[in-house]
Amino acid sequence: MNANANEWIQALLSAETPIVEAIRALDRSSAQICLVVDESRRLLGTVTDGDVRRGILRNVPLDAAVATVMNRTPKVGQPGEDRDTLIATMTALRIHQMPLVDDDRRVVGLETLENLVGVGEQRPNWVVLMAGGEGRRLRPLTDETPKPLLRVGGMPILEVILRGFLKHRFHRFYISVNYHAEKVRDYFGDGRAWNADIRYLEEGQPLGTAGPLSLIANVPQAPIVVMNGDLMTAVNLEQMIDYHTEHGAAATMAVREYDIKVPFGVVAMDGNRITGIEEKPVHRFFVNAGVYILEPEVLAMVPSGQFFDMPDLFRQLIDSGREAAAFPVREYWLDIGQKEDFQRARQEFGQVFDGK
């Protein structure tokens, strides 16, 4: 068994290749891995989407050499290795790809778990879309229309989000509704028009960005995806779930870089003595991007019928010593909070989503 020969050969990179080129290679490849090799094609390391995102969190610049983020001790297999052994190894290690190398550690192929066991028809992960907000900052546009039903690219924002999930084989959805709830239900129904299973979480009163999770009657078997219903993003949710699983996290939050440029020279002082001056510095932060992955048991931490936001849930997890991971978003992302954001979304839709 071996992945498509042309594809794994195209995944070969030198250690000096810029990270941005590795990102392009990862986005093109269904195998979702780059193999870093020397001039004799000996394996030096591997790079996955998770490696790149961990580099972003460390503020590694995207023009740096891919060697700065690669995994230098990847698990490898040998050509001709038994299929069941490969499947068992990859499943136990929670990895989706394994380079095949000869006795001199030269790369001769690549195996993927999907190639060995096949791609499932549907993902087991439930998706919760938070669509109960009033969208006050968008008034008068939202006086009669809930924000998730405002149209971009000829369809409601929430339908753009739904179609993005369906493209990646998610099929079971919960939509939290409150403001103009009947209009959301009338539009999406039970989801049959999209070959989806859609159910509703009736808030009754505003419950925040996490409170509606307490309305889910049954406990899921797989990690659950939660997303604000007013986001336009091309983030790869499959990669985010893999990242969450790889880190053994109880909860993972998508984060976005946010820069603040101080328009003046900032003076550093020790008492009344000036110790330095930094001209117009840029301060970089990571901010909450409104997309989350939660382990099923985390739902029990959400209080029933109370206003409860996602930051409250993450604080509880951190205080209890549970692992909370950050997943940096490198793809297109736009929070439609104000009128200018809505206009920008309408202008950029075709470029980002190809009108689909």
C-alpha cells in the first residue's frame, strides 16, 4: 500500500524551504504532510498543519526555514510493511500519515490512514452554531432579520457556514436560536434540503456563547464543534479537530493574531530616568476567534438555563487543571459585528468562497 506516487514526491521539501511555501504545499495536498529531505532524499523531518500552527504561536515568521517548525523525530514505516500493523501504529499514535523509508532512511513512499482504511461518509462530530444574538450593532439591518440570515454572496451568512461544514463531511447540526427564532427555523427546517440533520436549541432568553450547550439532551461520542453564527472563515475544521486530539485537550479555542500599533514613540523609564525609546511599536496579541472544539464531558460544566459565555467555560477548565489549547487561524476570518464588516464580507465573498 502506498499513497499516490506523484503526490508524495510533490510533498518533498528541502530544510531551507520557507514555511509559507510549506503551507501552500499542505493546502494543495490531500495527504496533509510535507517530507523534509536532504539532497540524497534522506528524511530529516516532517511538517504538518499542526507543526505550522505551533510555530505561529511561537511567533516564528512565515519566511523562516521550514526546519524551524518541522518534527525531527517522526514515526516512520518501511516499504512492504503489513497493512494491519501500519493501521494499528497510526491509530495508537493518533497520526494520519507515515513516511516510508529504506534502510538508509531515504524516502520511498508515504502511507496515510485514509488510504489504508478509506474515508468515511460522514464525520461523527456534532456542530453547534450559535445564532441567537440580536445583532444590535447592525441595526437597522437586523430590526426584522436576525444577523445570521443577512445575505452575502446571495445566501444567508449561516448557510455559508453550514455549506462549509458539509463540504468537510459534517452532517449533524444544532442551531441555537432566540432573536427571530422562527425565521431561522423556517429557513433551515430540519436540514433535509442540504442533506443535513438540523436540530434547534431554543434559548428562551439569551444564554451567551456557551449557555445553549446545556440544552443538548444527549451526550455526544466525539468532540463537538462550536462556532459563532456570524463568522466568515475558511478555517479547516478537520485540521482543528486533529490538532485538538493531538494535544489531548479538553477544549480548544481558535485564536487570531491582532496587532495594535502605538502611533507614538514609547518611552521606557526607570523612575524619572529614560532607559529607551521605541518608535511606534506594534504589540501583537492572540484574540478569541469564536470557534471551539470541546470534549463531550466538558458539556457537563455548562450550567443549565444560565447566561454563560465561552471565556467562562475556558476559565473553569484552566482553574480545574484541564488542558485548554489554542489553535491559531491562518486562513481567512471575519467577524461580522458591524456594518462595515458586513459590507466587507459581501465584497470579499467571491474571492474567498468562489461564490459557493
